[in-house]
Amino acid sequence: MLVVTAYPMLYALWLSLFRYDLRFPGERRFVGLENYLSVLSSETWWQALSNTLLITVASVSLELLLGFVFALVMQRALIGRRLVRTAVLVPYGIITVVAAMSWRFAFDPTTGFVNALLGLEGAWLAQSGSAFFVIIQTEVWKTTPFMALLLLAGLTLVPEDLLRAARVDGANAWQRFFRVTLPQMRPVIGVALLFRTLDAFRIFDTVFVQTRGAQGTETVSMVGYNALITRLNLGLGSAVSVLIFLCVLAIAALYLKGFGSDMSRREES
Amino acid sequence: MATGRLERLLWGMGSAVVVVYALLPVVWIVSLSLKPGADLGDQRFLPRVASLEHYAAVFHDPQFSAALWNSLGIAGLSTLAAVLLGMFAAYAIARLEFPGRRLMLAAALAIAMFPTISIVGPLFDMWRSLGLYDTWAGLILPYMTFTLPLAIWTLAAFFREIPWDLEKAARVDGATPLQAFVHVIVPLAAPGVFTAAILVFMFAWNDFLFASALTSTDHARTVPAAIAFFTGSSRFEQPTGSIAAASVVVTVPIILLVLLFQRRIVAGLTAGAIKG
């Protein structure tokens, strides 16, 4: 298992040190860090990185909020609890490409119902701001269920006695949530956020289907894909791949620093 | 208890909102797929008249049938392989105290969160020289890499709950290790194995990045890639109806899995994250 990921990763590291373009295979030669320099000095990379971070931060924070609402609804709803859980699994299970298509058609000015519904005109995916809105909302729709289910599992771990005691002490629902439930759920929230952030950072399918990176919505995964598969420039593309990998490591390290103590404490218990 | 009733009503309304939000795009794409060609641009949420013309078109398209077959085959085989291998690894993790046990789980998790794009390039290069480009095996291998950790996590979480003393009891009664495993442990482990299989299948069924990068023809192209590239030929005349119909067709298996195994999927999704 490790071999299948570690080997390609090392191979990517190796390739990234070469000038290697499949359209000109004869010109393969060692260039050291030159590929990294050209990626890091290109505007495309930094633009894509900030796009990806924007999408990641916006969608993950919305998912956390909405996920909590969903989780509370799923926990409290007495009627139709099974229905809600089943319905929520549909976005989780659906193919990302299909979800992206469905939302694209919904926001489309000719086929879509959104404009008719809101009395608006205009092509959402033809402008940068609204295109980001559509992409982020597709991500949120698709992945909130996952967040909600993790949070729900965390909610059931909060001891009832603690909440009852807080109630007896006169804490209102709001205070109970923020002072009792949230601190108790810190480890679960940490895990859910970590999973989702790393997952959101590699976003590719949605953007590819909805804009193909047009209107300045290109993400880092798309930059890598375009260099590797579209332009067949393996050296440059591998440098992008390695940089993405380093970003993911950095994100993971940040989370482990922020939530790490909670996570390991939980493991020992 | 007036507040109690009010509260219940509010939570009930909340559930309704959640259900509508979750199902909205699904209903929408179904409705779009049923609109006859001329009505595709009518901007209505529901079709005026329903027609199956797009479904007929999609099933007559040899590209789509090939993609559907590829998807089923590749996702099915990846699931089988990942779950079989995952069972042995998870068994070892749950049962045996060996050094690096925790490290193995952590590595599995790290791989599951690995940025897929980072290995697409090397695989593309390697597969071309090994002759695996645009083949089933060329997709099954990377799928296994990413689903094996998922399978191991889910299975390890389930296996830890199994009363292993039963195995010992069977051994005392004279069963061989293999017999003890097959007759005692397998029935107990089956639900976990099944859950892992569903999750793995969903992953392989969903993937688009590998499918689009490592295939080029009907030979191994799966449905997500086929749907995305339906649009490829012309930006201005999109086969909206066909895309919608194809989308509905590939969503049906997912909806069925969700309806039938709702409880299992929820358990599987949360098991790894909460108990891990």
C-alpha cells in the first residue's frame, strides 16, 4: 500500500528535477530546481493557490455551521429521523461530476430555474464572483452531510448528565451549546475539519465541470492537471504536484498543532 | 408543555428544510432529464410533459454503455480487491500487538488524505511505459491505493468490537485456526466488511481525476469522465438532455445503496473518525 503511493510520490519528486516534456521527449535533461522556480514565479500558481484557499476556507466554514444545524436537526427530530438521515446521504453518495452538472444546469441562464426563481438574469458561471459562489455552494451541498454525520456522532458522545446539570444551574439553550456541548466536541470537530480541509484543498471535479478554470477560478489541482495531462509537461507538472503535497502537509501540521493535544488525549482514553 | 410542542414543530420544520435541500439537485436533474428536447430551455423546475427520449438516446450511445460497463467492472473489482486485502490488514491491526501498529493506521489515514493530483503525473508516465494506460488495471491499482486505507480504517474499527474470545473458545473445542476464522469470526465480521465494501465502491464509482487522466477511450473510460467529456466537442451546443439522463442513470445505484444500507453507511463513515 505504501509502495503504491510512496513510489509515485518519489518518482514525482525525481521527475520534477528534470526538463521533461512528452511532446519533446528527446530534450529530457536534469535542470535541478528550475521547474520549481518557474512555477513559484508564475502568476498562475499564486492565483490558483489563493483561489483554492478561498474555496477551501469558505466551503469548510460554511459546512461546519450548516453541518451543526443538520446534526442538531438529525438529533432532535423525532418524526422522520430515518428519512432525514437517508436524504442527507444522497449528496454524500452522489458522483461529484453529477452534482456539479446538476448545479451548473440549475444556474445556467437558458436551462436553469434559479434565475427564473429569483427574477434575475445573467450567467452565473461567466463572472468570477458568482462563479465562485456556485462552486462553493456545490461543494457545501455535496459535503455538508459528511460533516453533519461526524458531528452527529460527536453530539451523541456528549454526556446527557452534563447538559442536565447545566440546565439545572440555569444555563439557557445557547449557553448549554457553547459552554458544554462545543468544548466536549472539540476533538470530533478537529477531526472533521481536518478531513474536510484536506479534501477541499484538492478540489478538482467541481471546478472542471463548472468552469474548466475559466473566470479565474483555476485551482491548484487544475494547474497540475493542465501541466501534466493537457500540456504533457511532466517536469513542470511534477513540480506543481510536489508543491501541492507540501501545502497539504503544512495544512495537516497546522491542524495537528491546533487540535493535536485533543486528538492524542482521545486516543489514549 | 406548550414550549415542548413548539420546539418539536420547529425541529420538524428543520428536518423538512434539510430533506428538501439535500434532494433538490437530484429532483432537478431528474426533471431536466425528462423534459423533451424543445422544453430544455423553459426554465421551469418541473417538466411540462415527461418524455424518455434522452434515456433512449443515452442507451443507444455506445460510448455510454461502454462507460457504464467500465464503471461497474472497475468499481466492482477495486472493491473486491481492497476489501479482501483490507480484511487481512485490519485483522492484524485489531488482533495482534506488533510494533508500528499505530503507525500503520496513521499511514493509512495519511494516504486517504493524500492529494490525488500529486501521483497522477508519475502514474501517467509509468502506465504509458508499462502499457497500463487506458486499461482497467490502470484504474483499479490507483483506486486500491486510495480505498485500501479507507477499508482498513473502517474494518479495524469494526473488528475491534468483535468478541474475539469466541475464537479462542472455538480453538479449545478443537477447531483449527482456519476453521475458527471461517466459522466464528467471518459471520461476526460480515457487517463491517459489507460497510467497508459500500464505502469503497462509492469512492471508485465517484472518482473523476484518475478516470480522466489515465484513460482516453471507451476501453476504460468510466461514467464520470464520460459525462464530463460529453460537453467536450462543442461549448455552445451542449447535449444537456443526454447529460441529465446519463447522470440519473449513474445516480440510481447510489440512491439504492443509500436507501437499503443507510444505517451501515452512517456507522461506517463515523466509525473510523470517532473511535479511531
